[in-house]
Amino acid sequence: METKATEISSSKMFGGYNKRFKHFSPTLGCSMTFHIYFPPLPSPSHKFPVLYWLSGLTCTDENFIIKSGAQRVASSEGIALVAPDTSPRGLNVEGEADSWDFGVGAGFYLNATQEKWKNWRMYDYIVKELPKVLSENFDQLATSRASISGHSMGGHGALTVFLKNLDKYKSVSAFAPIANPINCPWGQKAFTNYLGGNKADWEEYDATCLISKLNDVPTTILIDQGEDDKFLHDQLLAQKFEEACRNAKVPLLLRLQPGYDHSYYFIATFIEDHIRHHARALNM
């Protein structure tokens, strides 16, 4: 099976290109797609730093690329955007598509330990396999200079991946992240099925729990959260994460944005601030 990334589409945008690729993932046991936005190349030998974007429930690798408008500022800042998919696909596991908040499109960026869901290893795919695929296939990417961001389930993914790998990422940000999944219905459903009943295992993929174990986060965490987000108080729990950061003396900039909801209209409004936040870290 073809583990090498094969280009399946290309569209010019802001002087650069949105390109979609397909490859076989040994980690997940299926073919996967991902998008890269390549800014305009200033010289043949130039290498772009990478910003990974992790998407939310029901999303694919396409949502961010089509809806966010992030390419405009990524082009001017010279940052490549990498948007992977949100779960394995095509494995035909019984029940994988029965609900929108679990299974296909809902990988939660963890490594499942329950036998039925053993292919749901999005944590290893994002942290280990995908960077290797990028470095082996794209000379113009400086994969050692990377940052990470995401939305909702992907915001949870970005925060946990960053906090567990402070040596691998220069900065992190999130839009409306599921910030304390062990205490919300989405997280409890996913963690019970993927990880089993041991709550200590759940804490390894909960940003609020991870923060309490860290004492030296080197960069400010940026989070934007819409105040009119219908999921804020029962699913996202930004205030729990804020409290944990305060107790651990971890630098956090949590911006509550009046009138904004959970949608890509909200993301598109503030994405420029996030790209520039990462650009400062990546270009230091």
C-alpha cells in the first residue's frame, strides 16, 4: 500500500497553493487525506515552518481550508498550514458511524486502548506519523519548526498534544476547545468507549488535568471563546482550564468574544490573530 503522499488536488490562493494529499497510514490501518497550504516560495531552497490545525467533531481535512480564510495571513507570514482528517475512515467497525460525536469524524486525538477501537490512534498519527510523512515528502517544509492549533475537539487535541510534547511545538492556540473533557458529556462518551473505565487514563488526554502536572510552559496559550457558544457551559468548560492555568501559573490569554458562537464565522473573524501568535513563536 502506498505510504508515500500522492497529490489529489491543487488550487492557487493568495499566491500559494492549497494541495490535498492521500497516503496509507500504518498507524491507523487505512488511507488518509490531509491538506497543506504552501505560501508563495521566496527562493528554491526556502523552508516554511508548519502550523498544524486540528478540526472538530464531524469535520474532515477540508473544513478549515475551505472556510477559515487563514491562507491570506499564512501567505504573508510565510507559514505552511497542515490540516489532517479527524479520524480513521473506511475501516467499517460496527457502530463507527452511528453518532456524530463518536467514531468516524470524532477521533478525539487520543490512542484508543479498547480492542474494538484499536485503530483510533490519532494521537500517534498527529505527533509521530504525519510529521514524518511531511519531512519525507516535502523538502520545502521545516517540520522541526512547528506549532499547533485547533477548534472544539481539535482545540482539545491541540492543547493536549502541545502539553504532552513541549519540546516539539513552539506555540499553541485554540478556538472554543473542549478544555476539560473528563467532565463533559462529549468527553465522557468518547473516553469511556476509547479508553475504558479507568479515569486515570482519561486524565492523560485532558488539558485541564495535564496543566496541573506542569510547572514550566514556555509560551502563552491563546484561546478564543465565543460568549454565545451554546456549548460553552456544558461541553467546553473554558473556565475550568482558566482556573487550572492560574493555579499552575501557566500563561494563558483567554479572550471571551461577545456575540460569537461555535461556528467558522467565529474562527474566520479571529484566525489572523492566531496565525500571528504562531508566527512570532515560529520565527524567533
